[in-house]
Amino acid sequence: MTLTEDLKKHALDAGFVSVGIATPNMLRGLPHGPVSTVINLRTPEEELPTVNSVVLLSYYAWDKSFNLSVDSVYLPNRDKYTPKVPKEHYQLYYEVLKNKAWTIVDYLTKQGYESRFSLAIPLKTSAVRCGLGCQGKNTLLITPTHGPRTRLIGILTTAELVADETFKDDLCGTCEKCITACPTKALEPYQININRCLAYAAEEPHAPEVPEDVRKLEKKLIRRPTSNSYIECSTCIEVCPIGKSLKNETRT
Ligand code: B12
């Protein structure tokens, strides 16, 4: 078995549902820099200067509770939160992704390759470049088997792995269920208005750029299991017909 085959087997055994490999060259020109106040997207080389291969891994998030987000500091009254308190959240799916990715990083490190995982490279567009799926009208990665129901993580490594081919199809066709279902009308085909997305509104409880009507819907629709946690909106995922029939998905 080659290193590439063995690595892919390890990833599937670890619970990832698909694996794609790109060279850093294949990822040139992808989105880079700040995305609103959410993240500063980085290139593979910024993450690991000696990188030779980028591995994209997708994990099936079969339950809404994967979208649980917990404030990392105790905020007795979230509405009175001030920017003096560092803003940070633990998101369940990120913790699961990191745990699983560690096993692959460990495997590559033991083979003698410098390796690290990254959540800061542009994961959706990178995943398209290495064949996992297409970017859908909800802007998310849609895979042929799981639709948008996966969460993504990248691994950067000095190992020279065999790259996969770019995904060429558009899986959405004429469907626009995500566009019509979005409660705040944040989506246009293949584009999102971040300030109208409930995920952004919930993450940024005091952002003045979030319109008043969106703030009202956030208060009404976002479920808060405790005063320091909430379930992120995933309506544009749940309505997507691709992968909806997977057996163990729970809908509440
Ligand atoms: C910033 C961010 C957000 C922001 C902004 C969303 C956004 N689309 O950028 C906010 C807070 C709103 C957000 C919300 C959500 N997010 Co988010 N988010 C990210 C993050 C950190 C970066 C995304 C990014 O690259 N944005 C940059 C812009 C430029 O990219 P873009 O929207 O893809 O825009 C391109 C397309 O529009 C594209 N395009 C493609 N085809 C076409 C065709 C036409 C005609 C046009 C005009 C454009 C176009 O052109 C643009 C430029 O390249 C990633 C993690 C990561 N490191 O990648 C997670 C990520 C994308 N989020 C994720 C998820 C799950 C969500 C939510 C469902 C919330 C949740 N429950 O977690 C919602 C979904 C909202 C949505 N429909 O996008 C997952 C998506 C998994 C997947 N299968 O794709 C990711 C990958 C996190 C992860 N580790 O798994 N998110």
C-alpha cells in the first residue's frame, strides 16, 4: 500500500467520510485574509511553510447537536457581555474534528513528516479543488453522498502525497430550497450576506452591523440549552435534498 492509500485508509478508519488531497499549487488564488470579523483566512504556506500536500477531510455531522456552541468564559448575563471579556466559543463539531484530525497528524508525524491540522485555510474551496464536492447555492461544500451535512478540517504535511482531481459538477441544478428556507433571507445563489446569517448574529451578540429584524429572529429562533450556549442555525443544511435520506440523521 502506498503512503497516500494508507493515509486515506487511516482517515476513513478514524471516522471521516471523505478524503481529498491537493498540492499547495492547486490551492493558489483561493479566498485569503479577513472574512468580516469571523476569521483571517490563511494560505497553506502561512500555516506550514514547508508544506508539500494539503489533506482535506470531511466528517458527517448527523445530529443538530454538533452545532452546539458554548461560550468559553462564564458570562452570567450574555446580553450584558462587553468586549473586555475575550470572545471565544467552543463548538462541538470543531472539537470532534480536531480530535479526529490529531490521529492523522500523529500517523504522519510517526512516518517522519512535519504535519499539523488547520481550520484557518479556506476549507470549502480547498475541498472543491481536491474533489470532495462542489460549492452549493448555500455557499457550503456539497458532497454527492452527504450534501452539505459535513464539517471540514485540513491537514498540512511535508509528505508528498498523490493529489486528487478537482470536482467539476454543479450538484444544485435548479434547486433553491436553501435560498427560500433561510429565515433571514441571507442567501442569494452562491453568495451570503454575512450580517444577515443567524450563525453570525448568534456568535456576535453585540455586532451593530446585524440588522434589527435579524436580531429579533435570532432571539426567537436560536435555541439556547443554557444561558452560555446555543445551537447554531443550520437551516440551509437541513433543507438540502442531497444526503437528506441518510438513515441516522436526527431531525428535531
Ligand atoms: C467565515 C465563516 C462563516 C461566516 C461567513 C459564511 C461564509 N459563507 O463565508 C458565518 C459566521 C456567517 C458562517 C456561517 C455558517 N457556517 Co461557517 N465558516 C466560515 C469559515 C471560517 C470561512 C468561510 C469562507 O471561506 N468565507 C470566505 C468567502 C469568500 O467564501 P464563500 O462564502 O465560500 O464565498 C465564495 C462563494 O460565494 C464563491 N462562489 C462559488 N461559486 C459561485 C458562483 C457565483 C455565481 C458567485 C457569484 C460566487 C460563487 O465565491 C466566493 C469567493 O470565493 C469556514 C471555515 C474555513 N476555514 O473555511 C466555516 C464553514 C464554511 N462554516 C461552516 C458551517 C457549517 C456554517 C453554518 C452552517 C453554521 C454552523 N452551524 O456551523 C453557517 C452556514 C452559513 C452559510 N450558508 O454559509 C462549515 C461548512 C461545512 C461545509 N459542508 O461546507 C465550515 C467549512 C466550517 C467547518 N470547519 O466545517 N460561517
